[in-house]
Amino acid sequence: MLPVRLGPAGIPLSCKGRTIVEGMDDIISLGLETMEVQTVRMIAPQHFEQYWQAGVLANKTEFEMNIHGPYYSELLGDRVERGRSLTKIESTLQAAKTINARHITLHAGHYGDMGRGRAANEQLANVFAGIVDRVHEIWHDDEDIYPVFPWLKDGTPSKIGIETSGRQELWGSLEEVLEVVNHVEGTVSPVLNIAHIHSRGHGSMRTSEDYGEMFDLVRETIGTKEFYCHFSGVEHRTGNAMHYTQIKKSDLNFEPLAEFIVEEGGWLDITLISDSPLLEHDAMYMLQNIEKARHKQLERKAREDRRRTLAAQTGRSAEEIKARELEIASARNKAATAEMKEKAAAEKAAAEKAAEAKKTEDKSPPEEPKAEPKAKPAKAKKAEEKDNDDVFDFDEEDEDLF
């Protein structure tokens, strides 16, 4: 079984209900295993019940629940801006406890007057260290509620995730995120938003090797094999993400990542959240691509096994057998291409012939109209009528049939 869990960022579009629990039911029925609840504003008290029910269901079914904090944060702003952002984040932390979230995704915001560099990274490291401490306090602040929240007693607190940003004026390049994560003790990790990394890199994520370099950089920097990622199509210009799109309409293809996960990612433990406007539909699209890559891998391994068996039987090397197979395949492709060209040429000739015939027909002179038969002389007409009277000898005069 592949070490990857997929799910949408929010309640599925196809879900008839709009509660989190109903969304979880739909996600599970689709064969997906996770979701990310979007709590970008303060949590209303009337929503507490559905958050708690979702936490209970996640705990019973081992469904991976995650949560996204406020999109707009100013953790590098002045004291007032930073305090306002931390108040919103506090609401997300409380919701994470209620919903049994495994990951909490947070943004840092604009560089502001601080600008890029060491000072900004140090300030954010201090801020996120405080957030990690606060998560632990919330998780273990009241043992009396363990019967209501059983996951608090034996579970570990939610991991704080710092998301890579997709615009040049926002703090959050991959290198900046890794530096801060590396200097914060506790359960903090990078959130690799592939669309953002692709955009900031002017379309950098194109091959499976690109993904290999990215995951290796993260592993070497912070020493982890657990990855929390967002994926979507994206429209980008001049190193900035403009907006998310469905995956098929973007130059950010999922196939290279699927290939890397299957071929080289056996060491990964990865959660993939679909940020696409199509949510669960693109999550299913990603799952299908991973399955396709896995089938290709199985087919390749089967061919390699067959070559080794033939090599042992015939005394030839597996490389010679592979070369012969490629030669035969190339000859078949050439024959098929030649046949297609001949068929296309024949169809073209037939079409040209038909067009020429139609052109000739259009140029031919119109037919002479047939002459109307001359009217018979009155005497002959009367004689004919008399003959007819002899043939049809009616006793009465002919009446109108209508």
C-alpha cells in the first residue's frame, strides 16, 4: 500500500449536506482518507457541536483530520497587527483540539518593514515557538474533559505547519520556511504548497527529478520523512501565483509527482490536500494518476522479470533481449506509421477525386427543358371523348367524386 493519503481542502462540492461530518462521510465513500477544514475566520459558537462530532468520528475511524488557519496574517507586522493575527490563530488552535486535527496550517504574511533576511526569520521562529507551546497547553489544560475528548489523553498535540507562500511580497519561500522550522523545537513542520513553490520558481516543478530534489532538500535540512502538501493547478506570472485552477488546465502537471511517489517515494509518509477549485474531483484525479503510475511500475517489473527468465533459458543477457524487444517495437511503430500515412494519402486522393467530380458536374451545361406536348385539335378531342364514352358506358352523367 502506498504511503499517501489524499483529500480535499474543505467539504466536497458533491456533498448534499454542508456539515463537516457529512463531508467526511462523502470523502470516505470516495476512497479518500483525509480532509482539511477551512477555518479562515473566528469559529462561531454554534458550530462547536459539528466540530466535536467530526473529532469523534475521526478518532473512531482513524480518519486524518486537518485544519487551516486564517489566510490573512501579519506575524511580521507591528505589535497591534501581530496581536490581531495571534488572536485569530488562537481560535484555530481551539478548533483543532475540538476536531482532533493532526496538522494546523498557518501563514506568516507580508515581509512588511522587516524585509527579507535573518531578522524576519528569527522573529517568526520566536512567534511559532510560542504557538507550539500554546498548542501543548490547550491539549493538556483540563483532564476532566478527557471523557468527552478521548483523543487528548493518549494522542499527541496537533503539528503546527508553516505553509510556503506563492507571491514574492509574502514571506515563505521554501528555504525560509525550512530555516524557521529547523530553529523551532517541538511539533512544527513545513507545509509544501506545490503550486506556490512552482509559481515562485517561475514554473520550476516539471519533472520527477524536480520533486526528488525538493523532498531531498527537506529531508536533509530538517530530517523528516513525513510531509504535508497542498496541490492544485495554478496560473502564475513573473514568479507570483495569480489564482488556483483545476489541475488539467495548468502547466503544473501531477504526473511527475505521481511518478516520483511510486518510483522513488517508498520512504515518504505524505498527506496530499487538493486546493483545486474542483476539490474532491481533482483529489480523485490525483489518486487515479498514482494508480496509473503504480500499474506502469508493475508492468515494467514484469517485463524485467521475463527478460531475466529468457536470459537464463537462452544464454543471452537481459540487455540483449531488451534491445531486441525495442528493435521489434520500433519496427512495428514504423509499419503502423507507414500504414497510417498510406491510409491518409488514399483518403486525401479520394476526397480530391470527389471534389473534382463535383466541380466538373457544376460546370456542365444545364439540361434543355422538355417541350410541352401540343394540344390536340378540338375535333380529335371530341372523337376521343366519344371513344371513351363507348368504353365506359355510364347510365348517369359523371359526378364530382368529392
